[in-house]
Amino acid sequence: MRAESDERGRVAQSAAGTPATGDVTHQTDHGERPLGSRAPDFVKARRTLHLSWQVGVFLIGLAVVVIGVIMLPLPGPGWFVIFAGMAIWATEFVWAQLVLRWTKRKVTEAAQRALDPRVRRRNMILTMTGLVIAGALAAVYVWKYGLAMPWTITR
């Protein structure tokens, strides 16, 4: 796999408007943005500055992803924060852009399947069955042990 910063010593875009070496400019089937770095042109024009930019983006994205992983077992929006870190990485790295595109495609497919009337009917039946069972268990518990409110319990 070739690093994004390869051959970035030249100016990012020539006067003719052709893309710099290493940028992928073709539009995808779904009208998505082209793959490659989204750093400003003056950053891309200097190899050292662009490499520093990539290191900074990687470290910031890594910090956000690590915070998201920490939030998974703790209260907080862990998965949201992890995907936010991936989005930060996707501003600079092609592999992260491809992972996010794959994830978006899978989420869209799952949403389409969830809107299918047969799937919705099945999910409603399963939910209602679960609620009926939970209600029956709660009724059996209250019938057997009674309902004692916490503020009326004497020690």
C-alpha cells in the first residue's frame, strides 16, 4: 500500500488544473467525493508540511477513537465517537475513506431492509410478544411477592 504523501514534493495542482500525482480524482458510482487528501493546497505542495499534517490528523483521530473505545463499556456515545474519529482520519487517509464508504453502504442497506413491510411486521410481532411476556412476568412477580413501594418499607 502506497502512502498518501508519496510524490507530494510537486505543486498540488498545475496551472492546467490536472490533479497532483497520488490523488484519485474519478467520481464514484454514487457521486461520492474523490479519494485522497483534503489538506489545503499549500500543505500538499510541501512534502514535510504534508507529512506533519498527516501525523497530526492521525494523532487527533487516534485520540478520538481511543476515547470512543473507552466509552463503549462506560456511559456515553461510544460508537458515535469512534465513527467521528474515523471521519477525522478520512479527511486524510484513503483507507479510512474506504471504510467509511463501506459502513455508510451497509447502514443504508440495513435501513432499506428495515423499511420492508414484511420485516416491519415481523419486528412489531416480536416486540409485542416480548412486551406481553415481560408484562406477564411482572404480573406473576407482583402477585407472588406483592408490590412494596420503597418509601413505605420499614426497617
